[in-house]
Amino acid sequence: EFPEKTFPFLGSILDDSALIIPEPTCELVAAYVGSSLVSGTAECRTAELMGGWCGCPPLLVPSCDICDGLTPPDSIMDKIVPYVENEHIAYQPGFVTCGQSLAFQSQLEASSQLCLGIKVRKDVCCGGDYEYFGSDWKHEYVWITRASGFVSLCGTFSIVLYILTDSTRRKNIFNQLMLGMSCLDFIYSIAWIVSTAAVPLDPDAPIYGARGTEATCAIQGVMFQIGLGSIFYNVSFSIYFLLVVVYNWRDDKLKKVRPWLHAGPLVSAFILATASIPFSGPFFIGCFISTPP
């Protein structure tokens, strides 16, 4: 249908020199496939996938429909499909645009792994409501995370209050470790309560509850990573119980290693939070690491 249409993702420059391989046209690719590839081979099947880009009719019925009948806006055809990794597909960002994905879909079977994998991120290329792993629970997912975050916040606050309101409990090293873990959990719980309110509003791919900016998204991503530092307090607790139960250490002796029991989790949380800043991005229930480091 479009013999003169070119493949922008097939052209390249060799070794930073002036030698440029031009972008081949649909007519040229069709001639190469017809004369050089054997029908039924993997190479031929890969080439056939390009047929959608050239306007060829679907090879398989029913064919893949990424947008499930929705007409995507023209404004997002050049949008880059972000990183996708699931049981069906995995590819890096910057490789495929929405226009290319939608053009290739006609050559895929509706139940194929490639079709199912791309549809997970249909929110990027189809507009409309965000796709929650194919579920209609757009509101429920967000409010479930907020509810769990609120319950966690209440529990954490109770632990902190219990320890801080008694001078004897404050001096106990076990309670001090519990207090440190609870402080990190407190930050983590707040991030869950905020949920999608920190996600930047994107008219082309709206996420339920999105009210934020890139700055709020980055802050929430940092809060999540800080909260993960509480996991490392489990290591400190393991060391604490080893020293108390196995080696019969008492508080006077434990005070010598107390700074290290706190330093490990806190430094780890700081490193995770700092390193995550360039990679934080929106997800369907908040802002996390959206692209691989």
C-alpha cells in the first residue's frame, strides 16, 4: 500500500564516518524478502512483521489490536514506548515508537505473546484510561494501596509512640533498632498513601488520581527507596540476636556496635534513594524506578 514509505529504524551510520546506509523503502524490503528468504523460516517471519508498516493486510486472523478498538490520537504516534519487561516481552526504551508498534500489530495474532506483551503498556500509545494489567480495577488498585499505607502508618506510629513515651524503653537497644526501622517505614507508608497523587498528569495516558509533577514523582520515588532501607534493619536485628542469644552480650557491650547497627540500614537507604533519582518514573500506583539503571 505504501511502496515508497521508508524504514527509519533500519538506516544507520557506519563507524561515525560519512558512509550512511539509507533508510530502505517498503518496495526495496519486499523485493529483498521475496528473493532472499525462504517462506516459513524465522527470518521470513521477522520480515513479515514489517508488513504492517507498509500497509500490508493482516496475515493472521484474528489479528492483534493493541488499543482494543480505540482510535489513538495522532499526537502520540512519535512517542517512544518505555521499557517493558513481563512474561511476554522485554525491550529497552528508545527503540520503538507508538506509530511503529501500532503499524506492526496487524501482523501479529491476537493471542500471541508479543501482542499481549505490548498491550500491557497500551496506555502509552492508545490514550484513554491507564491499563492496569488488563484489569478494570482502575480505582480499586489505587485505594487499596492507600488503605494499606494508612494501616501501616497507624501501626508504625503506634510503635514509635510506645517507645518514645517511656524513658526505660528509649534506652533499650532493641527498641532503638525498632525505632529506626519504624521511622523508615513511616516514610514508606506516607509514599503509599500519596500513591498516584504524585504522578505527573499526562493527557495522552491518564493515570487515575494523577495530580503531580516531575518533581513530586521524583520525591515519591526517593521516599519509596528510603523506605526500603527498613529491610536492612532485619540484618541488624539478626546480628543483634546473634550477639544476645548466642554470645550472651548485654546492653553495655552492645553499645559498642550500636552505631554500626544503625549505620548499615541508613547508609543503604541513602544510597538507594540517591541512585534512584534519575530513574524514577510514573507507574499505575505511584512513582518507582521505571527504567533499568
